[in-house]
Amino acid sequence: MTLPNLSEIELLAVERIRKHGAMSRTSLAKLLEISQASVTAIAGNLLEEGVLAEIGHGRSVGGRRPLILDINPGLGYVAGIDIGATSVDLALADFRGEILSRDSYQADVRVPPEVLLEKINQTIIKMLKVEGARPEHLLGLGMGVPGPVQYPEGLLIQPPLMPIWEGFSIKSYIKNQFPKVVPCIDNDVNIMAIGEAKVGGGIGMDNFMYVKIGTGIGCGVIMHGEIYRGSDGCAGDIGHICIDYNGPVCHCGNTGCLEYMAAGPAIAAMAMQAAESGESEHLIKRMQENGGSLSSIDVGELAAAGDRASIRIINESGKMIGGVLAGLVNFYNPQAIFIGGGVSKIGHQFLSAIRQYTLRRATALSTRSLRIDYSPLGDDAGVYGAIWLVLEHIFALVK
Ligand SMILES: [Zn+2]
């Protein structure tokens, strides 16, 4: 198992099959605008190299039924890793992106990178072993990390959650363990957007946003079918859009940032305030049961049970988020907004509030066919996106 060096036209052939699915040589020739003789030679080489496989016969269009070409799943293994602030999700997949095994565990990203990455490496080795494979059979590894990433270098730049990772080469560390691996490191929200684009709610969509609402708020932008990273890799950092110039000071140093005022901790803080002021008996009771604290999940549960203060808080957060999303919808006219992250688990009222305020504030034309939903892939968006990030990168023309 090794990655062959492919010519430009061979890479293009693989890219077309990856994008459009399995097809005959004739269809591939048409897509590439080359002769039947050329496609026969290209396909022959790609079959020999183990990049493509023949997966049976297609429908006849006069004459013999054509053999169908697809990516060879057995070319090697790829791993997808989604590092969250408090957890790590991993998956091992074949070259067609089918997940072979999964694992996840609690972890703290504030530990030194070597500690976290060593456990990830050992977990992947275990997963490979179950498949009867060795470390050198891992040919690709995609990883999402909860911080700003300089892409394609894969270096974290001033990550607020994991400051000691700044400048640490995740790629070199991984390559020491897996000699043949191509590593791809990106921001966690970007890989979630890629996951939705490839196997989730965004299939067939050219333009959509994936908004992660948890401790912070970030956004993955899919534009013309590709992830849009911006000129420095920090596109989609919507959490620090100002919604109140006289608002509280955010950890970024500015005032009135969306995430400081509307994300999970803000929802919890508004609930604590409502309990302390005596606005809601239910919140007071829940706070006592929790030993003096409240989370956004508590607020969601109590809102679903009809607690007026909790409904008000969810509505306030939804209004602030919806107001910013409306501006983004006006700006870039996406087909859909998928909402993920921990706070997306607090129930339907939160989604309704976001929907209501986005639709109310954005222009009529830009919302005519806009879909706003919770992420269809949920917690799986990250690992799927990590797998597809590296699968597409490995055979990409421009890296
Ligand atoms: Zn800020």
C-alpha cells in the first residue's frame, strides 16, 4: 500500500470519479474531453497502480455492457480525527470514505500536544491492527482542531483554547508514527462543513454555511462546492462580529461580540441571573439540584417544559444569532444554514428562534428558498469531514 505519483490528467480522472461517482470509460472520456484510446490508457494505469477498481458492468447503450470504474477502497487507510475542547472522535476509513471503525473518548486539549497526539496515534494503530493493517498502511489523516489554523501548513495561530499548541507541527509528529501518511489539519468548523457537504445535508448544494454554537460560535463556509478559508485561513469567524458596541468585553478584547453574548456560556449566565433575581422557580430549583450552577442544556430542557424565563433566554440568544446570520445571508445568499455544536442539542425552540429572526431580518429574495436546520450529521460531521478533507487533498491537482 503506497500512494503512486500520478500525472495531471490521471489526477483529474480520479477527481471526476470522486465527484461524480463510479462511471464507465466512455463517460470518463466525455467528462475529460479526451479520446477513447487516451482514457483506456489512463484507466489502465490507474487500475495497475491500485487507485481505481472495476466494480462490475453498467447498463448497455448498444453493444457490450461497459465495465464501471470506481475508486479502489483497498488502496490504503485514512483516519479522520475531530478534536473538541473536551473530547476526541476518531474514525478509520477506506479510500472510498466508508468508515470501518470508530472510537471516541474524553480528553482535555489544554494538555501538551505530544500527550494528546500520542494517544491519538496509539488509538489509530489499534484500529489498523483490527483491520489486519500496519502503521505504514495509513496513507491519509485528516484532523480538525478547535482553533484558528493556518492552512495548508496546519499550524494553529493564537488558539485561545490550546495556547501551548501555537507553532507546534502536528504534521511532523504524526508523520513520525505513520511514515507514508499525508496529513491535513484544519479548523474544526471547516471540517464539519466539509462533512455536511460530502455525506450530509449539503450534498448537491454549492453554497451553504455550517454554524457551530457551543462555548464559542464559528462558521464553515461552503462556496461553489468548496470550503472557503479566506486569504489567511480565518474566514467564518462570526463569533466576534459586534452586536452591541456598548456590550461586555469579550476575551478577544473587543466589546459586544456575538459569541460572548449569545453562545452556551452566555445562555447559562442569563439563566443564573434569572434564577438569582427570582424570575423563575424552575431555574432556582434546577440550580439547587445542580449544586449552584446552570448550563444551556438545563435552559433548553426547562424551555421545552414551558418555563417562561427559559423560553425568553433562548429567544434572546436566537435573536442575536439570527440577526448576525441575516446579515450573512444578505451578504452571501446561501442555500442552507446548518446549525451544529453542543448548544444545538438544547431543543427545537432554539432553532425556531434562530430561524424566525434570520428570516425576519434578511431580505425576501435571499430567504425565498433558504433552509435553516440543525446539522443532519450531528456529532458525526467532524470525523466525516476530516476523512473527506484528506481524501480530496491526496489526489488534488492544486495542493
Ligand atoms: Zn470577541
